[in-house]
Amino acid sequence: MSTQQPVLSALDSHLTEVFGRQGLSLLGVAAADTGSEAIRASTEYDAWIAAGYAGEMRYLQRHAPIKYRPWMLVPDCRSVLMVGLNYYRRSSAAAHQPRVARYAWGRDYHRLLGKRLQRVARSLAQRFPADRFRAFTDAVPLAERYFGRQSGIGFTGRNTLLISAEYGSWLVLGGIATTRVFSPTAPPCGSRGACPPRCRKCIEVCPTGALLGPYRIDASRCISYLTIELRGSIPPQLRPALGSWLFGCDLCQEVCPLNARARVTAEQDFLRDRAGESPPLRDILGITTDEQFRARFAGSPLARAGRQGLLRNACVVAGNTGRHDLAELLQERSRDSDAVIAEHASWTLAVLGYDTT
């Protein structure tokens, strides 16, 4: 690796300026090589994968060699610049209404944050032409929450999310891996953070039991995984626990005492609805083609689920919330050309008490 010395504080102020121009004020710098801390985190991650907690997210296993080694992504990487962007909005949905996790109400944050980080990376590359800068937003193998903690922008909560003093856990993360050495903004931190002593609210509220204990999650049982990442059929025994969650879940964040003073985001792309907080189930179940689905959810995080995933979820929510008014649509979906949608629609009809024979 390079023997380049850390950048002086005058250049650190340049970082604050260039990120600030993009509205990215929550900024921290982590060393690329965090030594024994990274080795411990990598060992824990490998054990987590081996336990089957990643479910069908096989890409996470492929990511393992790079997760805590950014120099494998950017050769000779020396620093990781981490940012967090507040997406919080207040919820007004009733318990029986379909719910979407807050981060997905507006524009897809990968596009919003990604473009800003790319602009920063270009600006830094112009200032430091001898170095490389690669922006990332959840689309590379790096452990963003880990480097966020190492950079000092937050700490790991018992629900495994990164929590900042300013915004709580209502953050989307991204960063820039670079060959340039910037002074770290916080020393490597081995502690688990600063959750209230003995608080277990996030663990106790999880309806599927995905939080196995403090800092331990079985992602294969998490509602966010079941409604977004899982392809195919949702295990029948877990379907009732989804409640009214159509896409993602905010429960462990909603009960967190550290989120009690959350501030509404000022980001207009988060404030302008694309999918919205509670898209009507009738509209979703009426989507009959992939083309219709793409037209409705283009630019929204909900596009990730695809027609199969979102209609599958809508069927489950309809059953969990007693939507007899959707029986006719559910009958149509029980004959859908997509076998997964058809099976979930039939399940919902049975839950609602209709004859599916």
C-alpha cells in the first residue's frame, strides 16, 4: 500500500465543503484498514452466513472476501468517506392500511444519493488527480454500517442498524472509497454503541422473531427480507406476522427511544411520493403485466420487488387485514399466469373464508 501521510485539517475542511455543497452534512472518515476490528467483524460475518441467516441472499456470501477489505474494491484504498442522509417522515397510516417502509415512499435513494456522491467523487478527483475515488450506495460489497461506525457518524444499535446522534436510525448510507489518506474522524471503535441500558424494545416488537438478541439478526425471518429480497413463496407460517407491511418494515425503528426526536427530512425527493406510504391494494392487485408494473413504480424502491413480489405481498396484506372487498380481484389473481401470485391469492381467499376448490 501507499506510504502517503494523512491529509492535514485544512484539507479535511475541503471535504466538509465539497460534501456540503451536495447537502451531505453527516460525514465521517474511516481508515480503509481497521486491523483487528476488521478481522473480528469478518469472522462474525462468516459465522452469520454459515448459520443460514442470510436466507437466499447468496450474493452476501459472494461479498464476504471484500466486505471489510475496501482495497479489494479500489486497489491501494486508504480511506473510506462515509455519509448518512436523513429520510424520516411521520406516518399517518392506520393499522389496517397497507404500509411501506419510510425510505421507500419517495424516490429511490440509490439514485438520489448515488448521483450526489458521484459529483463529490468527480470534484475530489479534479482536486487530487493522482488519486482514485469510487462512490457507492449499497451496490458494492462493502459493509456500509461497519464503516459508518468506524467513521464516527453513528453506532450499531441492538437492532443491527446504524444510529446517529442527530438523526437516529432513519438514515440511508453511502460513501466514497479512495486511495488518498484522509485523517479519520473517529478512532476504531470496538464498543457496541450507546443504546439505553437493558432496552429490548426493538427485539420484543419484531413479530417474526428475526432479532435473535442484541446485535443478532436472522435476516431470513425479517419482514424487509420477506417482502423485498425473497423471491418466490413466503413461508405460510410467517405470512400472518407480516401484518399490513406491503414493502419493508419500520417496527424496530418506530419503537427505538433514540428515534423519539427524529426530524423530518428536508430532502424534496424523499418528501415527494412515488409509491407513497400506503398504496391502495386494489390498484396493485389490478396490475396484470410487467409493463404496467414498471410504469407505476419506475424510480421507486418498490420496483425491486417486481410484479411477482409486490402482488404476492399485497395478497398477504389483504388476508391479514380482512379485505373482503377485494375478493373478486383475488379470484382473478388466483388464476394469474404467475404461479407465486396465484398461490398467494388462493391462500388469502382461504384465510378470508372463501371456497378455493
